[in-house]
Amino acid sequence: MVHSAFLKKILSKIYRVLIPIKAYRIRRKQVINVVFVFSRVSMWKNDHLYREMSNHRRFNPMIAIVPDIMLNANLEDIIDECETFLKEKNYNYINPFIQDSSVSSLRQLHPDIIFYSRPYNAYPDGFRYEENYGSLFCYSHYGYHTIKESHIIDTRFINHVWQNYYENSDLMEETLQLWPHLKNIRVTGLPNTDSFWHNVESQWKSYPDAQCKIIWAPHFSVEAGWLNYSNFLDIAADFLKFAKANKSLQFAFKPHPLLKSSLYKHPNWGRDKTDKYYHEWATFDNCQLVEGDYIGLFMCSDAMIHDCSSFQVEYLHANKPVMFLMKDECIIDGLFQFGVKALGCHYKGKNMDDIEKFISNVVINGQDPKKAEREELIKDYLMP
């Protein structure tokens, strides 16, 4: 075990020293093979980057379905969901996890560059970065860099990345003040922003009686931990009851991908209660459940209520009223200034009374004093 750990450390150092040489050699190739790691539909944000590469003579992009074992869900269901999505989009993809697949490692795809979109290394054997040192790694975060936590910003994987893409120079400068050794940051904007500025189709089901379309997007952190955002346990029953009682409004339940598995393990929920709750959102007349792609849901909505850090920026593309449920005022202390500015564009709430007032006053009656603040942030940070 000691020898194994020592060898890993040596290989890691050698790899990082060789990154500039690898980059030089790859740039001289006529065709560059690129593999995008695809772990969940809702976390796929590289659509336009992939398509641009597909239309460029120097790139040969491919998508590899690689489930994130950190999701603690039924991996077969996740893989099936991914494959269905990729088929519908007509992507060039490979599923290494089908029966009789000959692919057991990304190395077998001969990638020059591998794109990852999560800062963790929670992938099956053969698909982790340290098992693919023959390639360069690019990191395009599936969300936005709002939380200044080393668990996200300064992981071992991040330190092996060739190019680590950031949204803006202000964010890069603040990151480098805290982690000056991160020399791989490149300010390019994130590919997920591109998705919001192209024509999108509505993902709302037909419901002619809808006066307003409202999203509720709860975070997964129902257990106390280093992330302590979720208000779900306090309002879950009341929010569903409120949605059912207000037939003139249409609601979409957009849970974090990890919420279901977190509830499965929770002593007061479990699998049966969780599945029944999700089913009610999926089947009630003026409600729907969205667990996959959501760009069309956001852009064709009228408001959102959430407690997810990445949505602090992401939903602002819609330029619609948004409420952040503050479980703890200390949340602000853990944000980059970019995140603080984004959160400043939100109305704040803590309970169902605050949510109902927000829906009544801001969403329905149009009393929206945050609109100018949202538009300024969109112009300064989000517009192409």
C-alpha cells in the first residue's frame, strides 16, 4: 500500500511536469481527439462547445457515458437516461457500460484531451483522471464558481488540469488571492452560458389555466455537513400542498440530482416516501417533475424559488424574479464576490409565508424592485 501511494505521487509529479510538452505536441496534430465525460443529463453543459468542435476540421469529439458513483443512485437507470438523451440529440457517443462492451478505460478511446465537468474524482475504475495520464484534462464546471471552498476549487483533480475555465477575470483574481498556486485558470466564460442565449423550446407541459409558471429547485444537503443549504425538510409537505391548492399557477419541481438519494438514506424519509413524493409532483394537474435538461424550463418560466448555489447565477439568464431560501445568513460568508452579487439579485426567504408573499406580490402582481439589479449583472457578466 505504501509503495502504491508513493508510485501515485511520483506519477502525479511527472504528469504535471509534462503538461506543457503534451500541449505542444497536441497543438501540432492535424486532428485532435476530444472525449467529453457525460455523467448525468442535468449536468451536461457542453452542448455548444461539442457542436462547434464537431463542425471544425481539427477536432474529433466524442462523448463517453461515465456515471458518477458519488450520486448514490441506481447507476443502470442513470446510464439509460444518458443514452436516451444522447440518441435523441444525435451525438457521437459511446456507452462503455453496456453488456459485452470492449471499452473498460478512456485510454482505449485514444483521447488527446478529456473534458470533465465535476471537481471530484468519483468515477469507476478506468475512467478517473489518474488512470488516463496519456491525455490532457480540461475542466468546465457544470455550475458556476460561487462557493469559495477548497472542496470545489482546489481538489487534487483540479491541480492536474491543463485548462480550468472561469467565468470572468474578477472571479479569477479573487480565486488566486486564496489559492495562488492555481496557474491553470483560463478566463473564457463557461460553455453552459451559451445554451441560454440560443433559441430554446419550452419544457413546460401544456396547462392552459396557468397564470404563472414557477420553479422550485431544492438542494440536496438535507443532512448537516460542509454544505448546509437545503430547506427541503422544513417546507416539502407545505410546498406540495400549496401547489395543489393554487390551480391558477403551474409548478415545476426541479430537485438537485443528489436529493433523491439523500432522502433515500434519511431516517424520516426512505425510498417509499421519497418515490411517492416525487410521483405526486410528476402527476398532479398543475405540477411536473423535471430531473434532466432544464434550459427550456428556466427560460420559459416566470419565477423560481431555490437554495442551490449554482442556480444563483444560472437562473439569472432568464431575467425573471427569483427567491433564495436562506437557511443560514452565514452562507454569504462562503461566497465569492461574484456569488454575493448574484445573490443580491434574489429576494430572500426562509419559510412558506415568505414564499407565498413572493409569489403574490412579486410574481403575480409584478412588484419587482430587483429587476434593474438583475439586468445590470446580466449585462456585466452574462451577455456574450
